[in-house]
Amino acid sequence: MARRGENIYKRKDGRYEGRYIKGYNANGKAIYGYIYSKSYSDVKEKTTMLKSTKKYIGVGSSMKLSEWFDIWLDSETDIKKTTKSVYEGHIRNHILPELGNKQLKKITTEDLQKFVSGLDLSPSTVKLVFSILKSALKSAEEKGYVSDTWSNVKLPKKKKSEIAILTISEQKKLENVLSKNNDIGILICLYTGLRIGEICALKWEDINLEKSLIHVRTTQARINGKIEFISPKSKSSERTVPIPDFLRNELSDKAKNSEFLISKHGSYVDVRTYRRRFKKLLKKAGLSDIKFHALRHTFATRALEVGMEYKTLSEILGHSSVAFTMDVYVHSLEEHKKSQMNKLEKIFDLQS
């Protein structure tokens, strides 16, 4: 049986057979090539190389966008599995129902604008869906199959959404419940900014108590319904996060019943289960329902309030740039500045 996402099979004679698309005929039908070897890794290496260097033979005027997506996705060997899974979902659910049967070279700017305007999705999701479509069309343009029909398409403006943040009193209420329920994972997220996938993937071997460091090396993801542990979303997300002293003491006292920090019956806890646990703890604390990601925003806000520099915060959060961190959390610092400025009222009162 082939591994998910690969056309590599083990034959009855013991050899591995790898299948790849080496081209398309004038009617858009795939022309397959085959690789055979006793070594699975050898077949995988050769098919991967051939996929990235193959030439598309005779892509005719009858080629549909749906067929081109098959070609394009097959050639994008550097895309992470999680990203590819997201792409496939948006292509299947949004793009193909509207544009899949259109001939590749006959798609117009008007077609694309109508498609974008008809998407009943948030502005950020519309932007993502269109970027996938645009990437596929640009790849076709590079091979001379289409001309630019996407540059003049207007996308909906993204409204800056309010970031949910716990107040200090709300945070203390939650922490009281955490101490009673012995849930250190949520406490770690409150004081390090780890994402839920990162905390659910964290192993004891990733925690250096002697040096008070957490090494974020993996994240938990659900790919095609299956839980996998993969590298974080970007290179900057692979990071080392210092542990505050009080948190190190909490970790030192915690029993190691599994290789995972957050565990159940000796195994990992999946993100969905941990998210449900978080919702229950919010209720126990008498707090309004918020997303787990609000813990990350709360950490960032508290860090700025105590004077942490943006660059330091950006590295701890694993952001791609300091500019991104500033753009997301500039409001937090502004609110802190206002509260500090209001302290000048004491001087005014003394003079009155």
C-alpha cells in the first residue's frame, strides 16, 4: 500500500514501484513513467527528482483548470504536508466548484473577479484562496500556457480584528483554577506564548530545567484526519524559549508519566481534546469563552507591559519579523502608555 500522498507501492516480487506523471498529451491526459528498485528510499529520491524536472508535453487548449491543479500540486514537492493539505481543501471546496471546468487558457480577469467577489468567506480566507489560485496560474504562465489575468483582481479589504486578551484579574482567576486542576500546559502558554500545537507536541526531552529553557522543535498537526508531529510552521518558529524561575520550579515538581509533557494514559493529548479541556477550565474560572490562542496574545501583552523589547518578544513568539510583532501588538503598548500617562493625574491632584 502506498504511503499517503505518494505513488510508491511494494510489489509482490519485493521491489518498490514508483509512479510519476512525466507529461500530458494534447487532450490533457496524464502520461505516466515508472521507477523500480529494491530500496524504497531510492525510488522516492528518483521519483521526487523526476517530478521536479518533468516537462509537460502538449498541454492543449482543452486543458481544464482542475487538470492543471493536479499537475501543479504534483510538482510542488517543497510544500509542507500541512500546507499542502490546506491547499487541497481550499481547491476542492472553493476553487474547483466554480472554476474547475473552465479551460486553463480561457480564464479571464472577469472570471477571477467574479469568483473572488462571490466567495462568502472572511477577507483573510478569500486572500488565501486567491493566493493558491494565483500561484497555480503563475506557474502555468512561467511555462507559457497562460497570460497574466490575476494582477488586476481586487480583493476585499481585511478588517483588523480585535485581539482577545485576558485582563490581569481574569488571568489570576484562570491560574487559580489551573493550580487546583494541576494543568501546567496552559500555565506554560500563559508565560511563554507557545501555540497549542507546540505545547501538545512538547516532550520532556525538549525541556532543559538546568538551563531553564524550552526547545520548540515540533508541533502537532492533523493531516487528512491523522495526527502527526511535524516541524513548526516556519523556520523562525523553531526556537528556544527561556523559562521563568517560578515555572521551572513547577516543572521540576511535575511527575514524568510519559515522554510528552501533556499526556493521558501515557500518550500524547491531541489538540482537539486539549482545546476542550481549556474550555472547561474557563467555565470553572467563571470566564467568558475565548480561543486558546488568546493565551499567546495575553502573554505578549503582559510582556510588553513589563517592558520587554519588541525584538526579544518577536524571537520568543517565533515571529518571522519584528515588524510583524509590532503590527499585531502595537495596540497593547499604546494601552499601557495611556495607563502610565494617567498616573500624571496624581501630580495634578496635588497641585489642585
